Amino acid sequence: MSDDALTLREQVRTARLRYADSAAELGTLLRLRGELAAAERLLRQAVAIYEAERGTRTDDDRGTEEPA
């Protein structure tokens, strides 16, 4: 795979994680305001993105640490 493709893939991954972070923050704020349905929707989206990213990481991304 070319360096350009890897760079684009990494840019997309970074953008998805930023979106998930923003969705989680907004979901938390909405929950505090009592807007529970909207908060739950955003928080579920964030969790789905985090879980998908965790499943797509390669061994190189994980490093050499053993799970505790």
C-alpha cells in the first residue's frame, strides 16, 4: 500500500475519533441538561466508533504491552 493511502487512512481514522470525542462530549452535556434521548443517541454513536476503531487496529498500533 502506498504512503498516500496510509496517510489518508490515518487521516480518516483521526477524523472519526475526533467526531467520536465530540459526540461523547456533547452527549454528556445534553445528559446534564436532561435531554436524555439525544444524549443517548450521541453516546451510542461514540461508543460504536470507539469499538470499531479498536477492532481495526493492527498489532503494530497496539505496541508490545501485555494486557493487565
